[in-house]
Amino acid sequence: MHEIKDRFRGFLPVVIDVETAGFNNKTDALLEIAASILRMDDDGELY
């Protein structure tokens, strides 16, 4: 059985997605932020 802690050196893998109004942090707003925790099945496949 695969352990997710062994695949990522003990860290919990989290995917962060951000939506912004542009590339300049002084003038363009952060519109949305989302976080998703990855899971792994018995075969070691991430979903």
C-alpha cells in the first residue's frame, strides 16, 4: 500500500489556484483563491 506521506517527504500536498486581475500586484486585485487537498488511492494514483 502506498502512503501519501512517503511520496511527498511527509508533506501534505495541496494545490493552490489564484485568479487575478493582472500581473501587477500594486494595481491588480486578487479575485479568487482556492485550495484542493490531493488524495491517493491504493495503487498510488493521485486524484
